[in-house]
Amino acid sequence: MKTAKKTSKKSNAGASQDALRSAYMDYLLTHGARPVSVYKFCQDLGIAEDAFYAYAGSFDGLEQHIWTGFIDHVVDRLHGDVEFAGFTTRDKVLAFYYGLLEELKRHRSFVLLQTDHVSKPSVVPYYLKGFKSSFERFIESTLNSGKSRGDIATRPFIDKRYPKLFWLHMGFILVFWRNDNSADFEQTDVAVEKSVTLAFELLGKGAVDSAIDFGKFLYQTAR
Amino acid sequence: MKEQDRIPVTKVERASRFLTAGAKIGANYLKHYSKKLINPDTTTDTLHQDNAKDIYNSLSELKGGALKVAQMLSMDKNLLPTAYQQKFVMAQYSAPPLSYPLVVRTFQKAFGKKPEQMFDTFSTSAANAASMGQVHQATIDGKKFAVKIQYPGVGDSIKSDLAMVKPIALAMFRLNPTEYDEFIQEVESRMLEETDYELELKRSIDLSQRTRHLKNLLFPTYYPEYSSHRILTMDWIEGRPLGEVLKSPISQAEGNRLGQAMWDFYHFQMHTLKAVHADPHPGNFIITPDSQLGIIDFGCVKEIPADFYDLYFQLMDRRILTDTKHQLELFEKLRFIYPEDTPKQRDFFIATFIKLIEILSRPFRDGEFDFADKSYFEELYGFGEKLSDMKEIRDSKKARGVRDAVYINRTYFGLYTILHDLKAKIVTRRD
């Protein structure tokens, strides 16, 4: 897989990174708890302990890598797709979400186990830190290219907050998906489709700008 | 109920009524969701009340003439609420079209491939809207295909929409819930069948093969290898939808030819196949450049049970109008009258149904009928108008008629209307 490319600054053993991640997920899911120590984990895996530290400083760090890997994998795949460059901004974001949901589906048990204790979406759990910044980076670059295409309205002050708003939206999607019981998580697809469409209608030039414009006018004339 | 200013007239106006209702309902849901975020114990009661109010307001503005006729044709008051329900549920799908990424995802879930890996070309935006989905155009080696893709989650949505409208419909038409239930079930089962593309594929292949021999008809070929429970692929039929063709005047000969093709198609299905394409809507027919009648969309098919068939078509027998003993027996079986009716009610309903049957079976009587006949349709509509104002009908809490008749009546109603628009002269019987 092409994933190794993205994390190349740390890596000189790409294959064993994947092995580390899947071994850790496997352990967590079959035992329901973390290995007692990095030492024991490496021993069972038959590798030296420092090979682990070359990649992550702790299990917390490893979990971060796993989550970030989900996003990086999807983004790499999207950029490798010839059609993707021609998509509108909305379709780019949709394609990203559908790709991510497909990726997460493969690791659903892990995701459920990790997010089990999360109830408030406003607090970012430690393992999602890298995931969050990867996500915001993707959204920011996509929205910026959207602005130059004219899909997205430039609104001083407000548009700096867009990545943050999208992060809240991402939280909504994850929680929705976590609770979704429909076959093939079809309802989550609908939720993504409808909410992203609405979001981009608000981001585009139109209703909101006219409302602000009109509000400003009323404010000015009322004085 | 507050007085209405006026009844929405045009189709567009009526549709936009539903859109505003839709928007209001959307807002209700958002309100509910945000309340629930703040307080997880919020119940859905307020939501349902809000929705009920908005649906009621929009529905009650719609008591238009077309639906009154539909009501009359149903020979009871069940088709009216069902028509409302159906319209309402369908109006939910005036939603924005599916995004291309979701189309790709649907393909990947069904076939593990992207559309462009299966076809040489594939249109990224929808060419047409279909009931509960949208149609894309694709090609392989220059041959065109129509690929219908269903909106995900439609099935669940239908069930909850129908459940929501039911109490309102009951209240509006003052019906008895238990008797009315079976009619709702009929509508629900037909609409849920429409969401099952695997069933539609099977029926489309079967019905089109068995009706193929009729003159002036054209059916697309269906492709099971490119179809799944959410995707249905068939030949692209060149031409214009009937609704569009009808906007400009067409010649008498042309109208007769197309009308006859349509009549024969329905006649053959009713009496030979005993399964009917129950959605004669101008959008479901395509007029090809060489003036053939292309038939698409076998989503809504009513299979006619044998015992119901025997009862129903006895109504077309002229003796029913004079032979009183036979009449009573048949009317009771079809539940036009009930044993517990008072003699006054009984006389009233017998007289009303006799008049109805006389009007409705008139096209069959002489073996030939001119559907251009304005006076016939005026009589038909006029009688419908009168019926819906009759106190006896409004006050009867009983369902008059049986559930199997709902879609058969609707089919005849659609057929008569299209033939009238075509101004077609039809040979209705060949015996």
C-alpha cells in the first residue's frame, strides 16, 4: 500500500509499522485491554523493544498513529484518483466521507471499542489528536481550492472557523455511524449526503450572504 | 378548521404546497434534533404534533377536482386519503439529487466496482428523476443504457411517513381506523414493493416478454448483470415522455394509434396476465421517434387475485344493472353495501353505485368509444363532484369497497385520463 509514503519521515521499516498496528488492534480486540507492557507486546511479536519506540513512544502514541492512518490512507487514495481533481468541493468532501466510512467499516470493532467512553463530542480524546489535525488539513486545503473555484464564498473572519465547524460535523457523523443499525450502514450514507449538501448550500454564495447583507442594511438605515 | 382562501390550482402550485410543507417539516425535525442534543430526554411527541399540524395544513388545501374524481372512481372514500398519502410520501423525494460520490458508493457496495469500470461512459449527473431514485445514462460500445439508482433509506422513510400521515387522514375523512387499516396496508405494500429493485427487475422482464407481441409497443431489455437491489439497468429508449408530447397537438390518427396500443396493453394485462402496470402516468411512457409507445417503470405492479377478478369484472356485465338479486349479492361481496346498513342507506348506496358503474362501464358497452368526448368526462367529473358533497357518503364510517380495488381503480382512472388527453377513439372490446 501507498500509506508508507505519508509517514516516511519516521519510517525505514514500513512493513513492520503495518504489522505493529494490526498486531496491536488484534490484541486489544481479543483481550479487551491493552498489553501489560510494551516489553511484553514486543516479546509476543518477536521484535526488539526499540523497534517499537522508533515508531511510537507509547501505546497512546500507537493509537494516534492508527487513527491518523485511517485518514491518510483515504486522502492518499483520493489524490490518486483521476476523477477526484475534477469534483466540486462538495463532491470532494462527500467522496472523502464515503471513503473514510468504508475504511472505518473495516475496523469497526476497534473504533467502537475505542470510542466507547466518549459521550461529549466537544472534548477531543488523546487518540484522535493526529486524526483531527489530518482532517482539518484536508478540509482546509479542499476549501481553499473551492474558494478559487468559486464554490465557497469568501467571508472574512468567519471562514477561518470552517475547519472547526467541519470537525464538529465529523463528530456528528461518527456518532451517527456508531449508533447506526441499518444494513450496510445505509442510514449513515444518507446522513452524510444530506448534511454535507446542506453545509455547502450554506457555504456557497447565496442565502447567508444575502441575509448578512440585508441585516447590515437594516442596521445601517435604522440608525 | 379555518377557512381556506383558495384551492391551489396548477400542478406546480400544488407541488409547491408540498414543498413548503416539506420545508416546515424539515425545520420541525431540526428543532427536535437540537432540543434532543441539549436534553436527551426530549420525546418525539411535540415533533409529531408539529408535523401533524403542518401536514394537515398543506393536505387540506389540496382538495382539488382530480382527487375528487379519484375518490369517485374508487367507489368509496378510500382512494382519496390514499392518494393524499401517496402524494405526500412522494413529495418527500423532491429532495436534491444524489451526489455522484454516493452513486459511486452505491455501485461499489453492489458490484465492488465504480460505474466507469463497468461502462465506457457514465453521466455524473442524473438525466431524469425516477420515483424514489434517479436515472443516469451510460454507454458500452456506443450502445446507450438507462441506469436507475435508488435513494438509500427510502424504504424506512416510506414506513414512517405513512405511519405519520395515517392519523391525520383518518381524522380528515372521518374513517373507522380498523377498516381503513387494510387500505393503508395495500398502499404500503405497493410502495415498499417499488423500493425492491430485484423484484422490479424480475417483473419487468416477465411482463415485458409476455406483452411484447402487442402492436406498437416497445419495451427496453433489462440487464440483471448490471442490476442489484439498489440499481436497475435497462436499454435507453430514445424519444420524448408522453407528458411532453401531449403539450403540443397531435393528429387524430396518431392519437388513435397510441391510445389503442395503450388500451390493448392494459386490456391484455387485466384479463390475460392478471397483473397490471398500475401506474399509468404520462411520465412512464416514452414516444419514440418512429411513434412507438415505449413502456418503462414496472415498479408498481398489482397482481389481481383470481376471486377478486371474478367479482370485479362482473360489474362490467350489463345484466348487473337490471338483475336485482345478483346485484345485491355482488354488492355485498364487494362491500358496497353491508348487511347491517339501514334500508335507507342500502337504497342510497345501491342507487349511487349503479349510476357510477353505468358511467364507468360506458366505454365498454358498444365495443368502441371516443375518449375525446368532452360531455362524457364532464358527466364523470360532475358526478364525482356531487358524490364528494353527499352527506350520506361523508357520514358513513364504513369503508365501501375492497382493498384489491384500490390500484385497479387507480389504473383505470389514469388510463381514461391519458386517453382523453390523446383524444383517442378506441376499440374497447373485440369479441
